Amino acid sequence: MGITGRDIFLIAPELALAALAAAVVLLDLAPAFRRNERLGQAAAIGGLIVPVAFGAALWVDVHANGAQYGFNGALVVDKFALYVKFLVAAAAGLTLLASGGYARRFRPYQAEFAGLLLFSASGLMLLAAAADLITIYVALELATLPVVAMAAFAKTRAESLEAGVKYLLLSAASSAFLLYGFAFLYGASGTMQVVAPEGGGPTIAQALAQSGGGAPFGGFAVMAAAILAVAGFGFKLSIVPFHMWTPDVYEGAPTPVGAFLATASKAAAFAVVLRVFMEAFGGASADWGGLFAALAAVTMTLGNLVAIAQRNVKRLLGYSAVAHAGYLLIGVAAASQGGALGASSVLFYLGAYAAMTLAAFFAAMTLAERVGGERIEDLAGAGRRFPFPALVLAVALIGLTGIPPTAGFMGKLFLFNAAVNAGLVWLAVVGAVNSAVSAYYYVGVIRTMHLRDAPDVPPSPDADAAPRTPLAAKTALGVTALAVVALGFWPGGLLAAARAAAESLLR
Amino acid sequence: MLPEAAAWLIIGLPLLAGLICIGALRPWRRGLWPLAGYVGVAGTAGAFALSLAAVNGAMGQGDAGYEPHRWFAVGGRDGFAMTVGVLLDPLSAIMAAVVSGVSAVVQVFSLGYMKKESDAENGAWSDYPRYFAYMSLFTAAMLGLVLAYNLIQLFVFWELVGLFSYLLIGFWHHRPAAAAAAKKAFIVTRIGDFGFLLGILYLFLHRGEFAALGLNPFEIPAILEAAPMLGAGVATWAALGLFAGAAGKSAQFPLHTWLPDAMEGPTPVSSLIHAATMVAAGVFLVARLFGLFEQSAAAMDTVALIGGFTAVFAAAMGLAANDIKRVLAFSTVSQLGYMFLALGVGAPGVAMFHLFNHAFFKCLLFLSAGSVHHSVHTFDMRYMGGVRKWMPATYLAALVGGLSLAGIFPLSGFWSKDEILGAAWGGESAAAPVVFWLALAAAFMTAFYVFRLILMTFHGEFRGGVDAVPYEERIPDEAHHHVHRRESPLVMTLPMILLAVFAIGSGFAANSLVALGPIPAHWFSHFLHEDAPDFSIGVAGASTAVALAGAALAALAYGTRTISFDRFGAPWRFGGRLLAQRFYLDALYEDLIVRRVLHRGLFLASDWFDRRIVDGVADLAGWFGRNGGRAAAQLQTGQVQVYGAAVSMGAAVILIFYLLQR
């Protein structure tokens, strides 16, 4: 059972992305690319068309023939995996588009930065398509290790190095939890397959169904496996109490890293959680449903409350990411009740959240460069001085608050609707109250930008000397802000895709 | 038949013109500002041409039959779909033609009128592009209302015309009276709109009945189709809710108080929005959903009685007003009452015919008032007189408009007013006999105040114009104006002449008793698929006699001055005060309801509740949020070993929880 051409086709998006990453790093050696770093940026973004095209071809194939398995059942390509792959590609592409100006400070290593980001993206794509526990682990490490290097990329800044080290240590710790959990799971079931093709051997869920129940989750080993997996994945998802690295890394690491972690990385992590829990732990859904509901309530409440006290924009966005992990967990908890509603609401919100968070990070990045500081009070008067990025940030924050007509409103509507349909009315109420609380700090930033005057002290000289915002970054700002509004008016297309993706998880 | 894209363009062209004025011309160089007028006229004229094509296309057939477009759907596959579309049938085609036609004429008039006003105001043209932008956008919104396919769409445009009405009444926002009038108009009509919305929601509550018939409860054709199956109770409440909105917009008692104050806007605005088009939207709404109203005798009688009462009540207030625009405003309220009266006795075609004629002659009268103001710079008739000597064209225009309004044969007002009286006379409902006599009484008063207006303004000795107004009574902006004894420029008189032709001819030409060359007999009624109204020589004679009596009384009192009302002493003075104070209704609303009940009672109580209870709870939550957040932030030490410990402890706590659970 060797590797066939079909296998290569099924993994083509990841392969193409990895090849692109290598190519971007190698091309940087050419003199033309040395002279004009925009060429490298253009190659990285333009090259994304190849994995996306492969993804589209796979979507057509999967649409016609159903889920495809490759590499002897290690890989599953279904609409769920492809939806997440597109999301990762979009987030990576937009991050590259927006960070061209920012990456100039890494000169002459900006191509390596782009390459690392693309390598990590290929790992995230693979994660969404992983069908057994080993592939999940390998993909997770492939996605994580480049981020460690990216977080520490501004190596002259202590905070950046600190962020890199923290991310490395805690991801190693969480990997240990995850592997420990996987070991229990393998011990209890005797198989690695989360999902498997027809006649491809038993899956974990089928094997567990043979053995009798008893304790919660149907056995102590399975219970330990589930809880250790929650702890391990919880690191990636930034859920309380596994979230503590999040604000430190978002604040300390270069801003594009925060944007990438909050969107692409979070999307793939939620995807793998949905797949592992809905498939492998499918028999114990009542137990993990309750666990995720409790974690959702704790995570969004703590994230929002601590966010109120923040003074730094990036740190605020870090806690906002924690709070939003809580909202997303509402959908995961709802998914435990069966049906596609919970998972599709999570997938839709991941798309909406990516648009809002990318817009917020890009605008914060642009404004920080302009006003020369990352504190919220540095933004005073920015609405008048830098109307475009300030407008984008306002749109993004309104979306994150969940005010119509934005993507955030629609996304929360679907999440809460899924919760109510799953009988989790209390959780929907907690979510709604939390949204109201979050308005306090989101609107506070908008108020500072648009209603407060700029401080009397003359802006620092390097703020004026800051290079003009490149057109590419402005495009990224415009595209993401437009997406936030457009998804508020026309959620139909993305919702239909999310529903199709979620339905492929049910079998 | 008009292609559907062209039907959308009827709305789109004025919208585009408005956006050009406000988006492209206004922020740019001043040199481009004068272009705004031409852009506005062009957009509206384009809409008018398309509307005429639509009227032509609608002739001899019903609905143009455009399918509505799906906007969004709620509740999955078998849920509920919201649609948008154009409903182009004879009713909306003729209304669109009236709206765009009158709007085009008024905008031409404004080319002259606003130029002068803008020059005098600031020595610049700064208000000029803003004015034409609002006028064009208003026209687009009004046409959107007229052509709306479903009630939600109609409601959106209904509120948009309200918005532009607000902006245009308060056009000179630095005048406190204008700002206050704009606010009053907005708030009073909003009370009616609340009823409108309730009516829509009430229909939506009954979506089950609609769904059983495979219909959508928001689509106007669907409502008309389902109306007979709904039952009288449902029809009554839905119709009364919609009528509340119509009464607010069309200034019917008791929501009429905003319209006289709305005269603070520029005069062409009064003529277009507050006489010819927007205020007629209520009449149009009832005519549009007439099939629903018809199902409920109670709703029909309510419409008829409110209309009839308002016709008399407003005409009475017009008897004593001294401000020429206010007289015309009361007259508008009264004439709209006539239209509702006609609707209420079951004659929507007649109501639309009066709307059609009224649009021309009332617009004409307002433009004449504006033209006079252009010369004497006051609207107070006590300081006018003899103006016809130097404004012959304006005088003739006002005379034609006035005779038409008074219902003198053979001008247009005569024909439609006669049809209304005939419909009331022949009506079979309980309210019909009552409203017939109300309408006849109003006809008398109408003739009186019209001739009083013409005599006080154009005849007799000139009483000094703005120069004679005591300085403290002048509007601040006009304090430095002086009387110019000259006729208005051609750009202003030409539109008036055009409207005068319609005011003379639209009555017998559009709905004549016999065929006139190419125009068949009763063209207008048949166009709307209504039966031709009966012509009764008795009713026509009575109305003419009553109108002539009113005119004669006015002539004796204000022309020859052979009688003086002052001889009646105290009762006369009391009556005059009652009318001048508008039956104390404004005072009642403002002092008793707004100031005492709402402000001192409800609002103060709410304020206390809000401060003590709501804010208290919110403060507590906020305190908890700030301090709770701070406490949690304390844990965030930055020490990576603490973070690792948190991960381990978290996993351990969850594990222990489940271990204890068994």
C-alpha cells in the first residue's frame, strides 16, 4: 500500500503551500528580489493561487464523490477540511498583504518571515484534513514551530523574544498533555483512526462503542483522554485556564503574528477540536458538551472582564481573542447535541471572526506606526488625523461587539441560535450578556479615536517620518472592513458553505 | 410596456442627481455649485419622462407584472422570504407622473427663487447644492414610496420622505422657528407612523392566513388578494393602523398641527412637499390598499368622518390666518380631508382625481405666494395689497389657482370637488350623509378664504411690504430686505404659467363628461379601472352656489368693505381668537400633554428610575467588571511557570470534578 498519485492530489494544497514557502525563501537570494522586497511579497501572495486552485479542484471532486481518504486513511479530504483550508489561505494571504510595510523592519530577513508564515499555514491546512491521531499531532507541530520563530522574529526586542520563548514552552507543555491524552485514547480503543473509510478498520468511536460504559465519557481512560485533549487543544484555542500565554504573545510578538494566530491558527484548532470530539468522542457527547459549555461561560466572562482593564491595543485584542474563543465554544457545546447547526455556526463565526480580527489587527498595526505607540490613549484624535485606518478599526470593533449590520452580529446570532436549539438557553443568555459587557471596552477604543482630541504634545518626529502606508496594506484594510460589513448584509453564501462543511462531519 | 430596469430608473435618476449634488458638487469648488440646480432638474425631468412612458404603457391594462426580487429569507427553506420590487400599475404610474412632473416644475422655479435667497443669505451659494440635493433625494424617495411592491419597502421610503421633509423644513436651520417646526413635523408624523408599523405587524401576525393562500403578508398585491378572506375584524385593525400613518403624513385631525408650522421651509418646498406630493402620500396609501379598507365598514366610516371633519375644521382655521402660506397650509389640510372623505365613501378614483388636480392648483398657489414674497419679502397679508399692479403674471396665476381651489366652473377644482360631493351624496354608508354636508360647508369656507387671500394680497392699496413690518416682528434674515416692485424673473413665472394651464384644464380634460377629440370620456376614471362618477346637476349647482356665496361674502368684507365683522363684537372677537389659536389644540398638545403629562410626569419618573435603579445596577456591574477584571489581571504575572501551573491545575480541576461526579 504505497503512496499513489491520488494521495498526492489529495495533499496537493499543503504540498503547494510548503513548496511556495521554500520558493519564497530561495527567491530572496536572487538579486532582483534583494533589490525590491515587494517582489518577494508579491510572489508569496500570488503563489497562494496554486494551493487555492488545488483546493477548489478538490472541492469539486468532493462535491461529486463525497469524502476522500488518502495515505492509507491518514488523511481525509471533505468539505469541512476544505472550508478550513480556504479560511487559512485567506487569512495567510491577507496577513502577508497587510504586513509588507511592517516586515520591512526585519530586513534582510523579511522573506524568511513570509516563508515561516506559509509553512505554518501548510501545517494548519493539514491539521484540518488529519484523519488519525498521529497526523493530527504532526500537523499541529508543523503549524506551531514556525510560529515560535515568528513570535521571536523581532530579535532586538526583549518582548518579542519573551513571546517566542513563552509560546515555545507552553506549546511544548500542551503537546505533552495532548500526547498523554492520545495515548489513553489509543489504549482504550486500540486504534488511531478518528475517521476511516468504509472497510478501513474500526474508528476510535466504533471501538469505544464495543467496550462498556460506566464512568463519565464511558470509562476512566476515555475520560482522561478527553480531559487531557481539552487541556492540550485548549492552549491553541486560548480557552481559560489554558489561555494565559495569549495576551503576552499577542502583545510581544510582531503584530502580523498576532493576526495570524488569532485567525488561521484558531480556525484550524477549532476545526480539529470539532472533528476529534464529534467523531472520536461522539459516544460521550453529553459529557463533553457540558464541559465545553462550562468552559465557554468561564472563558468569555473572564476574557471580557480582563479586557476592560487593558491599556494596550494589542493586549486588548489578545483578551478579545480569549473572549471570542468562549463564544465559539458555545457552538462547540451546541454541536454535542448532534445535527449540523452547532458546527456550522462555529465555522461561520470563524470566517466572520477572521474578517473582523484581521481588520482590527491591520488597523491597529497601521495606526501604531502612524501615532507611534500601541497604547489606547495614543489613539486619541486618530479618527481625525488618520481617518481611513481609524474607520476600519471602528468597523472591526463594532463587528467584534456584535452590533448589526456586521459579520459579528450575524455570527453571534447563529451561535446563540444553535445554543437555543440545543437547549442551552442559559449559555446563550451568558453570551448575550457578555456581548453587552464587551461593548464597554470596544466602544471605549472607538470613542478615544473619534471623540477625544489628539494630545497637545507634538507627535514624535519618527511618527511623521514613518513611511507612508503601502497600497497593499490599505487594500488589506479595505478588503477586511468590507468583508465585515458585507457578511452582515449577505451572510447567505458563507453560511451555505459552512453548513455544507458541517454536514460532512455527520455520518 | 416599460422594461423593469426603466421602472427602477424612475427612482434611480433623481437619486443619482441628488447624490451628484451632495457627493460631487457640494464638496468641490464653489464655481460648480450653480450646476446643482441643472443636475436636479435634469434628474427629475428624466424621471418624469419615464413616468409618462409608464402611464402610456399602463393604459388599457393593469399591473405591469414585474416579479418581485428575493431580498433575504428567514427560517430556511420553508421559511419566510422578504421581497423587493416595482409595482407599476395605473395608480402608481399616474402618481409617479404627478410627483415627478410637479417636482420638475418646482425645481425649475427654484432655480430662480433659491438663487436669490442664497445670495441674500450669505453672499454665496453655499445652500444651493444642498437644497437641490435634498429636493432630488426627496423626489427619489417619494417615487420609491409610490412604486413600492411591499409594505416594508413602502415604509422605508415613507420614513425617507419624512426625513427629507424634516431636512427641508429645517433648511434654514439657523432660524429657531424653522428648527422647531422641523422637529415638530418629525415627531407628530412619527406618532402616526407608529400606528402604520403596528398595522404592518398586525398583518404579519396573520401570516398564517396568508401562508394558507400561498401569499406573502407584506406584498401589496397579496394583501389585496387576501383581503376578502381575512374577515372584517382583521381588516378593520390593519386598516386603522395604516390609516393612522396616513393621517399623520397627510396632516389629518388630530395629527394636523405640524403642517402649518412646516411652512417655515423654503416656499418651493412647501409647494412640492407640503402641498402637492408628500402630504398626499397618506391618500395614496389608502387608495393603494383600498381593497383592504373596503372590507371593513368601520374603517371606511372612520376615514370618511375624519376626512370630513378635517375638511371643515382646517378650512375654519384658514378663515382668520394672516400669513399667506399658513392660509394655504390650512387649505391643504382641508383639501386632503376632502380626499379622505372621498376614499371613505368608497370612491378611490375620485380621491385620486382630486389629488391629481389639487397637486397642480395648490402648487401653483404656493409658487405664487413665493413669487409675491420675492417682491415684498413678507408672508403677512396685512402688509400686502395692490401687488397685482406690478406682478400681473403672478396675479393671474394666483387667480387661476384660487378659482380652481374654490371650485368655480369650469376650472379643475370644480370637477373633482363635484365628483367628491356626488360620491358622498350617492354614498350608501352610514357616514355618507353626514360628510356630504360637512363637505358642502367646507366648500363655502374655502371660497371665502381663497377670495380673502386674493383680495388682501393683490387688490386695494399697497400696505408697505417688509418695510412696514415692525422691526421686531421680522424674521432675522429678512430684516435687511426691502420691497422691490417688479415681477419675478421668467424662470419663476414660466413654471407658474405651465401649472396654471393644468389648473384650468386638468379637470375637464382628464375626466371629461364627453369625449374630447383624442381623449375619451372619463379617461382618468377608466385609466384607474374605476366606474365613471355620476354627474348630478343638482349637486353641481349647489356646490357652485355655495362657493359663489363664500366668494361674495369675502368680496363684501375685504373688497368693497361694505360689511365689517367687528360689528358682531365680543362673539366675533372670541371666534377670531379661537381660530387664531387654532382651537387651542397646539397649546393643548404642547402644554398639557408634552409639558405636564410627559415631561413633568412620565419623563421625570423615568429619569428617577433610570438614575437610581438602572444606573445603580449598571454602576454595580461596572464596578464589579473593573475590579473583577483587575483581580484576574493580577494572576497574569508574566511568569511562564505560573502559566504552566494554570494549565496543569486547570486540567486537574476538571479531572477531579468528573472523578467526584460518579
